[in-house]
Amino acid sequence: PTPYALPGLILASLTVLLLLSYQLFLPISYVAAAVTREHAGMPAISGSVANQPALLAGDLGSGALTAALVGHASGIAPGEIAIRIAEVDFQNRKAGEKLSSEEAYKALLHVFTTQEELELKAGLDGKALGREIQEEIISEVARVAADYKEISGRDVGGIIAGTLSRHGEKQATPTAAEAGEEKQSLLRVTAVDPRGKSIAIPDENIRFQAGSVVMVIDPPRSFVPGLYHANILITNPITGQTKELEQDFAWGVLAMNTDQDVYKVGETADIHVGVLDDRGDIVGDADVLLQVTAPDGSTRNLVVPPTGTCGVKEVGFIEPDYRASYTFDQAGVYQFNLTATHEGGTRSMSSMLEVVGSAPFVVKRTSATRNYPAGPTPMTVEVSFAEDFSGKIVDVVPADFDISEASPPAEVALAEAGAAKLIVWEGSFAAGETATFSYNFQTPPTSPEFYTVGPLKVGEASERRKWQIANDLVECYIYAGVSGVNGQIYRTHLPSGASTLATTVPGLSTIVNAMAANPENGGLVYYGSGKTMYYWDLSNNSFNTLYNFTSVFPSNVGQLQSGGGAYYEGKLYIGPEYTNSGSTWSVGDMYDIYEVTLTANRRGVSSWRRLNIYSFTSFRPNQVGGFGDIVIDSSNGLLTASTGTTTSGWFWTFDLANNTFEQKNDSLPKAMQLTQAINGNLYAGSSSPNQMQMINKPDFSLANPAIPLSYAPADFTEPYNARRGTSDISLAKAVGDSNPYIGSMVTFTITVTNNGPDRAQRITVQDVVPSGYTYVTGSISGGDSRSDAGAPTLSWTINELTSGSSRNLTFQATVLSGGDRQNIASVTGLDQYDPVADNDTASVSVTPR
């Protein structure tokens, strides 16, 4: 061969030798599998990792294996169970992004293997392994474990030997010959169901996503609703070590509490029940049955009725959704079997309660059984002493609860194992005395979730039960303007994205933008056009002028119909845009943001100040671009904005306290609309496609999957309320004369009925009188407020309608000789969730003579 060909031959020979030396250390089955893959047109398994899409930060052994519920988060579908099993940093993966099994296994091995352990396994006689070799070994072990579901110590030895040989490293102690051939799964998950049955979770029911490493379980069909105990066994095939993680989770939640932990004969138990479905949402129409088995074996069945407050979503609300009582007539142990049946299935749970002649102390608790986790919830604990006591009284809550306002003042500390938080009081109490202890707790906003509090420790003795808490779903509504349609305002539910047309602003010749919402003062929605801000008063369904800023804005500034708006603690933040072009700005670029202090009733302006944001940043207006939107992040008070040019968009923040500007995600395709949920999660919306995505803080990346919208959003408001229950509102429509003479006047009646289960609040109904009639001015009646200012569009508001009640709304119209005679009424607003949309409209027609 020529000298020029010789290097190529040498390189080829070396490559073959490396592959052979690698395969020499592999078991026959593994080599055969590699050959099969190659002949099938797939890349052969080798020590050379062709694709490493997920890049990990930190050295081997950094991070931690853990078990923590994730709950409702980006990428988690209703009914799925998400458990974080490793805390590890990815360089190129954001929360919610999919991880392959190989990527997840690599992350687990990265956390679970130190460099020293890998070097010991490699048998290099004390020589350090380079980072590249470490990564190749970890990656290849993860690949084999994921592809073949199991891996042996001999497989690992072959991978290590082949990788070292390829890098010119020589082993002092070969690993493959010493390794065992028993194959094991790197990850094995089992769940013990509410009946005590152990269920192995198949690999096909498990997937992974980033947010560290999140394992998502699609519940097998064998799952029944209730409280589960998950056992997660991670086996490190490199070191042979195992790590066992445990986590309780609820799948379809049922919780039951009695007011006391122990009773005497003749006393009556106050029994509270909460029922949630597998989405974590309230079930207000379940048939709840409690079977009580007495110590003598006799049984009694109690129907547990709803209280009428099912579905109320208010921070600090502790009344039960279902309630019953039972009087004990004999001493001993009582067995309680609770079942709740509704269209989603049947849930069941069991508990025991003791009735005694006497007890050294009795613990009585008052708190939520179904908890709304958007804020703090009170817990009151009364201890009645039958004997003198002096010492510590300790309540036990989950470690991730936030505790505040303990009374008397208490010490709050983590337990030694870190799995619980302790609230510690100390004192002396005489026999016959009742001591009261209280605190507020706030749970993580995770649902469905099941927590237990207690047992209370009184010295060395303990309360005889735990208090059960079922976490409710945190949700809210926002309002949104619609791109391309003048005057329309939609109402959107978070986190589902379900939307309905709420209203159309009369006479507005632009789209609704620069929006903000104030949930207080009866409910106000602000919006802007030109140089003027307006507000929609939800208390009376009126549209009003807030303030004309012509004398405030420069002559070349306005365009609030494409600007930004936000409301926070009595102040309105509005962002006008340039109306002309200059040396550093173009039409539609952000001019600045004004902080507007509102009057006490929030329906007027008392003062304003310009923030002068450009003086705190080097960016020019034509670099910042025009507004998407503004929101004040309730978790930190930062003004958060999205702006952009015709080719790009970005997020940025401005600290109102110290005038600090910080650019965030600058890789958006365009400016986006901003809002936040009641729990502080930020969302960004866009059109083409019409959707919303949660924003991952602090890097401001967009989470997947996106939430589809039925409209193209032009702007969002803040959340204006939490959903306060479930109410099926239905409409019926009637006309006084269905066969009237042309030119005669007819009366239309709309009957609004609340089919329950909860009371309905702020129901708005709209009727657009069609072209076959002429509305009789001033004839509108019914409801708590009404308006015909936008006739032929008529609207009514009913402030409250109890379950099972109806209200009539009426108006009159003159029959014309031609035109459309089908008159349609629709529900356009409701503070509750309406589970049946089909009955939200009603129509009636006439046949003139």
C-alpha cells in the first residue's frame, strides 16, 4: 500500500480491535443481541454512545434519590400519579419535557454512583477515571438496562472493560470474570392498594419526564380508588447497592374524621366526610353510606347527607361536604366502613374507634377534611385532661406543610428523620382542665393528595387516631380579550382551559386589551383602548370609563388596545405604546409602564407615576418591541412582562422596590399574553395555535403539554375568583303567545334553574332579540340587576340562586312581518363550575298570523 493509505488501515484495525475487545467481555446473549440490532439496520450496542440528548450537570454522586409527589403539573394528565424519584440537574432539559427510560436511568445512576465507586469497579488500581470515560460507562449501562429491562453484573463488567480498552486504559483487576450473571431490573415499582393487595406496576405503565426525574404512573386497570403505598426499588448494577423509596398517594380520595379520638358511652360523634374524584375535584353528589359495627357485632347503616356547602372553594373554609352523627351505646371497639358512590365509581375506606369508660385525656380537633390548598387552613386542638399533666404536647404534620400563627406560641422543627414537622408546646394542666392549641397549616397545592395529621403526643402517650385531609383542586377563572374580534371577552377556567364567551363590550371598536381584574369591590375587569381605560363592573354588568390619560401620555403615545395591563394591591399597571416612529422606536413599541393608584372603591384614579423602565436598562424601545402583556407575580411582587418585535419575543421582570430590570427567556417566537393562577403559577398564551402554557420559574421556559383554547387570546386578566362549587344551571324559554298577530306585543320568559348540588352565585344571562322582533324599550325585568342599554342585546345578573330554586326573567317585543323569529337565551357567566353545558341555552319561536 502507499504511505497515504497506511494510516487508514491502521485506524480501521484499531477500531475492529476495540470492538472485539469490548465484545470479548460480554456474555454471549449480549453479543448476539448487538449483532441482531446491527443486521436489522439498527446501530449496534457499543461503548460509543451515539446519542446523548440529556446532559447532566455536576459530578457523579451529586443529587439525591428521593420520593415526593408532584401532583398537577405540566405534562401530568388527570388520573396519573407523578412521583419525583431523583433530584438532579439537567443542562438541557426543562421541567415537563419527556425523558426516555435510558435518560431517566442514566440520571438515577449518576446520582447513585460516586466516582470512587466506579473507579473501584473498573479495577484501575487507584488510577482516576476521566469524565468522558465515566459518562460513557454510565450511559451504556443505562442504555442496556432500558433496552433489555434487566442487566447483570457480568453485563456491566463487559461494558466497563470495553470502554476502558477503547480509551487505552488497562485494568489491573478484570471485572467481567468476577461479576454475577443474575439479571435485575434497575427500577422496580409496586403499589399496595387500599385492600392490602400488592400490584407490580408494568414498565408500559411508567414513563419519565424532567423536573429532576419524575416517574409518571398510568394507573393499571387493577387499581381501585383509595390510598396506596408505593414501593420504589432502585438497584445499581454497577455497585450492587439498592435504594428503597416509599411514598403514599391517593387515587380517588375519600377522607373521614370524627371530632374526638375517643368517646364514652352516651357521647355522640360528629362525623365529617370529604369525597374527591380521581382528578382531585369535588364530588358533591355522591351517595355516602356509613356502616357502623358495634362491639357486640350488631350493625347500623347511616346515610351521610351533603351539607349544602359541597364544592365551596375558599381559603380557610373547614365545614365538611358530608356530615353525620352517631351515638355510642356500649363500650369497646367500633368498626366504621364508609362507601361513596357516584358516576365515577365507588370509593371505600375503613377505620376503628374506641369507646371507653375513662381516658387520661381526650383530643378534639376542628379543621378541614376536604382542604382547599390555595392558602392557610386553621387547625384547633382541644385536650381535655382527666389527670394532672406537666410536659410537652407535640402535634405531628407532614414535613412539607407550612405552619404559622401557632397559639400559644410553639416551637416548630423537623423530626430527626425529616419526614415530619413537629409543633411543640409545653405546660402544666390540672385534671378537669381543657387546653386549646391552634395553628394554621398550608399544604402544597397538590391534588389528588391525601395527608394525615397527628397523632398528638401528650407526654409519652398519643392521640388514638390521625386526622385525615383530602386536598382539593386549586382552580380559578380569568378573563381574556379576543384577537381579531372587537369587544369580546371570554372567561377561561384554569387549569383546564375551558372557556365561554362572557360578554361583548357595547360600542367598542377595538379588541379588548390592556386587561386586568380586581376580584374585590364586587368584581371589576379593566381594559383599555386608545388613551382611555375602562372597567366592566360585574356587580351590575355595566361598562364605565375609568380615566382618560390624554393629558398624561405624550401626544405620540397611546394604543392601549394593544398594550398591557395588570392589577395588584389597589394599583393598576398599564403599558401604552408608541403611535409613531422615531430614531429608536417604531409604531407599536412599548413606551413605558404607568403605576396607577386607584380610589378606595377601585372605580376611579387618585394618582399615577411613570416607572421610567428604559432608564434602568440598556435596551431601546425597538429592541424591547410591543406588549404582549403584564402581570404582577403574586409570589414575589415582581412586575413580569412579555414584549416582542415582529420576529422574536421575550420575558423580562422589573423589581418595583429597587428598580431592577432583568431579561429572562429571549427565545420566544413572539410576545405572549400573561396571567397567573390563584396558586401563583404563571401562564403564557398565544394564538396560531390558540393555547396557554405554564411558565417554569425561574428560567421562564414554557412547559408542555400546552392547554388548548377555543379563541385567539389578545390579553389576559389576573384570576378574578376561585371556583366556589358546582352548580348545574339550566334555562327554559317560553313566549306568552306562540301564534301572535303581526304588530302585536309578546312577552318572553326565561326560567333560570339551579339543579345543584351547590348554591350558584353571579349568574349572568344574555338574550339577543332577533330581527323578527323589535324590543320594547324598558320592558326588561327580573334578576337582581339587568340592562337593555345594548339592545337588542339584553342581560341579567342573579346574585345568588340556591340549589333547587328558579328565577324568571322577562321582556317584551313587537312582532314584525319578517326576519328571524327564533329567540335564544344563554348563560354567559357563573362563579361556579357548570358540569352540563347542553342546558345553558334555550330558545323559542312564534308563528305570526
